[in-house]
Amino acid sequence: MRSQVLRFRQAGIPPHAAVERPVGLWFAGDRGRSVGTTVNWITVEVFDGGIPAAAWAHAWHDRLIEAAVTGGAVFWDEHEHRWGVVLELAFADEHQRDGFRQAPVLLAALDAVPDPVNGVLVYPHRGGGSGSRQPRRPRPVHITDAAALPAPDPDADRILPCTGGVAGPSAEPAAS
């Protein structure tokens, strides 16, 4: 660690950035790789519904992370988007990941999402959208076999004053 701090100082990097990086799951020493072994991800995407997904994440975050770390999670990350939230968790072992997927706290949290039918995705890899920071431009709507709507009648909403009496049935027989 001390030699790493000296290398950071010589390179002009502040000392607080000199964090000891263990050889193993995340950092494979000086071999140039950042991940030493296979990482088993699980991603939970929650979309906005009756309440914002951020409120759901705020309510369940501590319990989910506690269950994940207790179950063997080595890393987690949470992203908030304009459409909802993404929770990504990494496990060293596939069995730990699958065990967390069946954890009662995760199942309860998934039942409590704003839209439990169409507003949640859970999948066993890293994800979370396109990664673009720019919003997508709306595409033009392609309409086929469409006819223009008729122009509205300007007299349809006009109110006519009633000046005379109501004409009832005529006493004279109609000419045939």
C-alpha cells in the first residue's frame, strides 16, 4: 500500500485515491484486467407507476442491500433514470445469485413495486438501458391508409335565438 501511495504521489494523484486493490474478484493485480473471475450479475429494473420508482427504491434499498450482502454480494450499483430505477448486484458464485433471487425480502420488494404486472424486470446479467445520456428523439409516426378528418362545422356550436312561437301541427291537411 505504501509503495502504491508513493506511485500515486509521483503521478500527481491525490493520496485519498490510493486505495489498496486486492487481487481476486475485482482486480487481477498488475495483469491489466479489472475482473479476475466470472461475475454473476442480477439486475432489477423497476418502472414508474402509481408512485415513482425512486420512492420504491428509497423504501426498500437498505433491506435489499442487507439481504444481498448477507447472501454473498460483492458489489451493487443503483441508477435512477427518468423512467424508473435499476439495481445491479454482483455475486461471486452463481448459487449465491440464485439464492438471492429467491430471498423473501426480494420477493416482497418485487410485490411492492409501483406496477407489479408490467413495471418490473429481473434478469441474470448486467443491464439498465442504452446507457445514452441524451434523450431519444421521437420518431415520426407512420400512418398508412389514413384519411384526413373532415373540417369542423363552424355553425355546430352556434346558438340561435328563439324569436317566435313554436309551430305545431298544421290544421290544414297537407296537399298531396
